[in-house]
Amino acid sequence: MTTEKKGAACASKATPATPLEIKHTSEPFIRVQGLCMRYGMSRGAIYNLIALPEFPQAIYLNAKVPLWRVAEVEAFEETRRAQGGAHGKTKRKPATAARTAALESVGVAV
């Protein structure tokens, strides 16, 4: 009778694990977390961006994990820059009377 543990014996007889065969594509993918880091935005803001019709379609890894091709995201960025910035035309708040007076006193037209 041996005093060797059953699990240890099985582990010593096991063949070394071989790495999984993963097919690499030439196009890397990016997840929502990657988009958050890329743009410096919250997840909610990213989902608002994703809702735009111009944003590339997601490829779903499974029912809950969307991925985007980095090349398509970069193309989206380029078209947004060509249109005059990430947000297009910026909206300004209407100036209050006090703010208008202060700006006019330093020579800024409102």
C-alpha cells in the first residue's frame, strides 16, 4: 500500500497541457471597456455613442459580450473628425444677464 495521495498520482501521470489553437485574425477587436479607456468616457456615455447610426455594428462574442473591429472604430473616428469634431457643433448655454454684462465688460461679444 502506498501513502501517495490519489490526486498527486493522477497529476504526475498527466500529459503536459497543450495550448489551445486560437486562430488570430488580422483585425483586432475592442470591447466596451476598451472603448471607455480609448475615449475617456463612462459606460453610459459609450452606450449613447454606440446608439448613433454611424457607429459600427457590434459583433457578439456571446449574447452579452459585444465586440467591435478596431479598424471600423478608427474609421468612425476619422469621419467624426472630418465633420468638425467628436460632437459636431457644440451647444452653448444661454448667457444670463450677469454673465453677459461681465463678458461685455471685458470686450467679449455675446
